[in-house]
Amino acid sequence: MKARTMFIAGAAVGYVFGTKAGRERYEQLRQLSKQVSENPNVQEAAGKLRSKGETFAEVARDKAGHLKDRVPEQVTGGRKEEQPYPG
């Protein structure tokens, strides 16, 4: 989803800079963008997506939390090695 958004934003920027319509077309696009971003439905959808993303991130963080202690064990084959550097 993020990649698609970035692509669309990049395409819009490319269009604006590449068009011969100039400042007038740029102002039209800017106004449309402002209208869309200020639309209450868009604001609501963005809030829901943000909340859902935070929930997913929290779940992933909780699931990965216990792995941080197991990974060094698995990488070294279960044996404890002295670390050459403090840390």
C-alpha cells in the first residue's frame, strides 16, 4: 500500500513538473489535493488505517519480543561465546 501511494505521489510530482500547463494546472492539482486531504471521509479512513497499523505494530513487537533472547542462541548453535567487544 505504501509503495502504491509513493508511486502515485511520484507520478503526480512528475506530471506537475513535466506538464506544459504550468502554474495554472499546478494550482488546480494543489487545490484538488487539499480538498481530498481535508475531506472528513478521508480523514476518518486515515485515522482508522493509522490505528490499525499501530495495533499491528504492537502485536508484532509483542510476538518478536521473546525472540531477541533466542536468536543469539540459535545463531551460535546454543553455545555461549565470549564477545570480543563489550556490549
